[in-house]
Amino acid sequence: MASPSFTEFLGTVFFLLAVLHTFNTHYFTKLAAKNTAHAGLWRLFAEVEAVFGLWALAYLALMGLVSGPDQALNYARSLDFTQPLFVFAIMIVASSKPILSLAAKAILGLAGAVPLPSGLGAAVAILTLGPLLGAYITQPAAMTVTALLLYLIYFKQPLGQTLKYAMLAVLFVNMSVGGVLSPFGPPAIMAAPAWGLNLWGMTATFGWKAALAIVCNSLIFGLVFHRRLRAVPVLIPPDLAESAPAWVSAAHLGFLVGLVLLAGQPTAFSVALLAFLGFSQAYKQHQGNLMLRNALMVAVFLGGLVVLGAPQHWWVSRVMAGLTRLALFWGAAGLTGLVDNTALVYLGTLAPSLSDAAKYALLAGAVTGGGLTVIANAPNPAGHTILKYGFPKSEIRPPRLFLAALIPTLVAAAAFLLLP
């Protein structure tokens, strides 16, 4: 196998630096707290969502200095930024007050039918229905709605860090596993066309196991923390309890559905987003605060991941080559915590001779490990940027997230490995 080019090697170095930076942002938080002349810069470096964007920019700048500006520009033009742009658009629309109000009433209404105390039943329902909903409204939209509901009901409460990390971990793992409920979620969207998986094939091979894992993870979480959850009052926040006029809610749903249908057409969904922003401004009395800044930060994160993810093909391919089915499953689950499961599966689709068993192991392993880190699954940054405000100093510690995600990850692994 050919050795990596200089730019590929450089990309790997910058990728590793970005990963190390992601796991050590708390050092920059401490520097920013000293209120020195550079405190603003340290705050920027402490933003997890900004990390990959900053290192991607540095990588392109160094490439331009070493190989010339034309090569850096041509490399940037060769990349596909559709997913970051789509996540930016869908987060804004999904975070609008009418959408959140409808989602809150629907999910909490179903939770009320569960024969459990309200705080416990709502937690289980949200952690189950949110990821399942991702198969229909896309995972970024489902993550935005689900994370906002969890934040408003649970993360603003003094429930303890152990519970909050466990809830965050179950959300991330369930949302990642939900990516194989249909051929349209990350990373299935990369594998389905290349491997000939239609809706029925995805459901029969992966989907029902994923749904079972989601339900089991939610129930296990509820069982472990039932004493603290059952005492939490579940009330729709006052600003969401007040319904917008039916025609306004219908218009918002129309924009959301339109964005989902246009997901692969960046020009078209960008026009739809601009139309939505115009509509929101015209009827701002029915709107809340749109998540413009948060959506932009997540887009920067994912854009940086696109820039730095492409040069990793040379070593990821070597790691995957020659692995047994079981080794490939666990290798994919572990690597996805560093590479992003969509990028990992995409690299797998480039391999010319993967067997059906290897394809199953790669895709199942990639979604199984999607809750171990913030960068493991594309929708995770959207949940991170919302739920981090429920933690001290608005900081989610990567080691604690990793440890909290181990049990739900093993549950998902059992579903994919042990079920026929």
C-alpha cells in the first residue's frame, strides 16, 4: 500500500492535534477565567465546537504556505460541505418555538400514557422517541428537539452530574444507533447506496435491532435513576405551552419537511432557510430565540471535520484491512470515537472487496461507538452545544462522557452481535 503524501501526513498530524485539543479544552477554560489580555482568545479555544474549525483553518493555511495557495484552494473546493450546511439549516428550523412546542406536547403526551411517575416516564419517552424520530425528520433535527426538551426539563435541575452524564450518554448512543433505522441517517446514508441497502433491507438487517437497543438503553437508564427522576416535575415551559396559531405551526412544519426533502441539495435548502428566516421575522411575535449562534458553531465543527477527515484515508484503510468480522466491529466502534462514524463508513465503502459480513460489522460497529465522544456522530455537536449549559462552567468533560457511554454502548453491541 502506498505511503501517505506529505499533505496527508500533515492532515493526520493536525487531526490528532484537534482530537487532543477536544479532550483538553478545560485548560483553556482555566486560562480564560484569569481575565488576562488574551481571555477572549482562550474562550474561543475552549469552545469544543470551534476546535476542529480552528485546526482545519491552520491546516489549510500551512498547506497554502508549503504547497502554494492554489493547491489549498483546490483541496477546499474538492470537499463536500453539504452536511455542515444542512445541519446549520435544520438546527435553526428545529429550534423554533412552534416546532419545539409541537414536539414537547406530542412527546410528553405520549409519556403521560406510560404507567410510570411523570419525571421517570418522560425521561424514558424522550430518550426513546427522540432517536426513533430521527429516522423521519433527520437526526440533526431530532437531536436538536430532544436535547432542548431534556435541557428544559432535566438539565436545568440540580440532579447531579452522574445522572446528567448518563442521560447525555444514552442520548448520544441512542441517536447514533438510530442512524440505521432507515437508509437516510448518518452513517447509513453513505453505506446504503454503495452496498445496495434499501429501506426494507436496512430495517430487516439493522433497524429492528437498533430500535430494541434504544428501548433497552432508555429503560435501563430509567431503572438506575428512577428514584431521582420520579420526583422531577414535568411541565411544558410556559413559552412552549402557549401554542402558535395553527397556520404558523403548519408553515414551520412545512419548512422542516422541505429541508428534509432537500437535504442533498445545498443551494435549494439554503434558499428554503432564507425563506424561513424571512417568515420568522415577519411573524416574530410567534417566535422564540432561534439558535443561530449554536447552529453556526456546530457547522464550523462539522466543516472542520470534513477538512481534516479526508486525509485520514491512508491509515484508516490500513487499520481495517484484513480484520476479522468481530475485530472489524470493535475496531469500527473504537475508531469512530476519533474519526466520526460517517467518515469511517465512507472510507469502508471505498474498499473494493468487503464481504457482506464485513460490511455489517463495519456499519454496526460505527453506530455502536457513536456515543463515546462528541466527534463520534455528526448530530452529537448539536446536542453538546445545547446540553453543556447544564454542567458546571458549561463544560462537558470527554473522559466522563466516555465512561458514562460504556454501558449503553455495550447494550447496542449486544443487540448487533448477538441477535440473528
